[in-house]
Amino acid sequence: MKILIVGLGKVGQLLCEYLSAEGHDIVGIDPIEQKVDEVVERNDIFGICGNGANCDVLREAGVEDADVLLAVTSSDELNILSGLIAKRLGVRYTIARVRNPDYYTQLRFLREELGFNMILNPEAEAANEIVRSILFPSAMKVNTFARGRVEIAEVKVTKNNRLAGIQLSDLYQISRSNILICAIKRGEQVYIPNGQFILEQGDHAYLTGSHKELVSFCAYTHLSKKQKKKVMIIGGSKIAYFLAKQLLDQKYSVKIIEQNETRCIELAQRLPQASIIHANGSDESVLEDERVDEMDVVVTLTGIDEENMIVSLLCKNMNAKKAIAKVNNLRFTDMVDHMDIDGVISPKRIAANQILAYVRAKSNKDEDSAVRTLYKLVNEHVEALEFMATDNFRGKKTSLAVLPVKKDILVAAILRGRQVIVPKGNDQILSGDRVIVVTQRKTIRDLNDILED
């Protein structure tokens, strides 16, 4: 597909990397020449220095015969204008990043009346992911599929739970819970495990199942933790607003610490039920005064990755029960595995993953069987994908035990109606099923791609 990417900031750069690696014809557009040069040097793409909402610039980029335009600049207005102009000039699909909460309430209008195919709000999606982690205290991160009916939860094997030394085939005997461990990260190694795999202390295990079964499993294996009710947010960003709003709606106690006085006033007006503190959240004395030791969860959402990591460690050292840090740099997410931080969130990667899933779906000739949901797990080494099985799936009505599935691919869950099936050898995939696949391969676009030729 021919794809135009307007805006070569962090999201745009990540999209250039992902999409060029998948063989798409990419044109990157940005008014800053240095950004264009850097992205072109790192990826096999064509770059144009200019305004992505300018008709002449879009025509120079070949908008008339482009398949997709991705408008991901830091300006919502520029993204909307770029998408509208590109649509009039002939592009097939338009996707825009829109972050302002005021615009976010008008998503239906933007899609139905203005013709956008997708509107992305990475901050709102990041807030959703943090909320899932807070609602599931045992998990470092929770991803959802099939409209929330299937979850993949990341947990750490420690000396305090009963998982170390357990062979995966024995899990049901121990827990009586219908779950599947679909991926393991051990040190720098990543595994798509079979039943003979034995868990070790320090492993990061990715559990698949319904929410009810995952909660049951955590109870039996001593992974369960007390429900979190007191949340401190450091940094009054857009994510902080979306996160606080959701938590307040669910009767959580929320405290936000923000340095900028004007932003504090704005947050106080928008979130009257929250406690807004005008102070430096990285100052140990401020954290002590605001009783960080009484907090169930601290979420660090400043604009600096390093600060978020250090302040999270400081809060844990001051006896906060759980710390979640916003970290966009992939190199830092690898470091977090060796720190006393309970979870990381990356809005940029959330946005890139959603766009990647959409592009894979549109590049598939049979859209009905294309990717519905995509997450990158285990620091980007593994993909978890959701498909709808159609009559075109070559393996339908064949027992999984004899299905010729490629190496390093695991069928992790099947949703049939409202029933979540954690698959065993005698289970089959039927037309109409939603199928969750976990793989280390990066080229799975269609459910048939999991099968040997």
C-alpha cells in the first residue's frame, strides 16, 4: 500500500519504522528538514519537507493514488485539516490523531460527517490501559480482545506466588482455572511455550483467558492483591485528565500533583472531585507531605521518561504499593524489567499498534478475516492478534492437535458467541469464531497465515 505520514514526531517515526518494515510504500511529510532527513536515513522511505495540510505538498507526495493518509502531528487542527484536504484530493482512507478532550467528545461527528476512517487519541487509550492495570492489581499490564471478553495479563513470577517450578501442563491441576500462558520473557529470551515449559522465579508470564478465570487463577496462585482505591498522579498531562476522570467515575480517590499553576486551575475546574496539588511531584518532601506511603497506586506522567522512572522508584522506596510509569523510549522499557516498577505505559506505541492493525486489515483482500486487534507484547518481540474466522479459513473444523500451525505461533483463545475457549488439542476453529493468536512472526495479516503452506 502507498501510505502518507504527515508529522514525523515520535509517533510518525515509529509508524515509518513499522510500516516500511512490512514493505509498504511510505512518504513522510514534516516541515522540519532535520526530522525528514533522520527518518529517511533510518528507513526505506521517501521524505518531503513541507506542510502536510498544503495541497501542493500533498500532490507532490502522490496523494491522488495513495491508499492511506496518517495525520499524526502535534496539532489536532492540522491533522483534521490535512485529512479533509487529502480526502478531497483522492486518498482512500484517512486517520487523524486528535488529543484535545474537547474534540474527543466529537469523534462520531469527525468519523460520520467529515469522513475520517479512524480517529486516534493515544492519551485516552493510554488512560484506558492504566485503568485496566489498576483494576487488575496483580498485573503489570492488561490487554483486551473481543470487546473486553478476552484478556492477556502480564504477571511476574516471584517467590511469593506459587508459579515458580511449575510445569505449564500442570497449571489447571493447581489452579482449577481455565487460562493459558501464551508467552514468557526470561531475561533477554522470549518463548512461545509448550506444556513442558517450567516457570522460574523472575519470569514475566503472559496469561490469557476471560477476566473471571484470570482473577480465579491469581487467587489460587497467591498472585491476588488488594483492590487499589487511592491513586496519586504525578504530572497533569492529557493522560492524567483522562485517567482521573475514569477513576473518579469509579469512586476512586485521586490526587494530581502538577508544577504548572495554570494547568492546576484548569484541572481543578474540569475535575472538581480530585485533589489538585500545585507542586513538584519529583520532590521527596512533597511526596512525603502528600502521604505517598498511603497510596495504592502512583502513576508518573511527566513528559520525561527518565523522570518518570526515577520518581516511580522513589515512590516505591517510600512505600507506595504500586508504581506505573509512562515510558515511550523502547530502550528504557527494557531497563524497567530490572527495576522495582510495576508497569509501564507508552501512548506512542499504543497509537502505532492501532494504526498498524488497521493498515494490515486494509491491505488484506478478504477484510472479513483480517486483523481486528493487535498488541505488541514482551517489549515488541511478540504480537498478539485477533481475527474473525470466516468460511475462507483453510483450517476450520480441524482439531488443533492436527492443524498445521507454523512454528512460533500459538492459538491462545477462541471466542464463540459469549463463550471463551482456552484451546486444547481436540478444539476446533469454526466460521464466526474470534481467534486470538500469539506469535513471534511479524507478517501475520490473515488467519490463514498461521498455517503451513
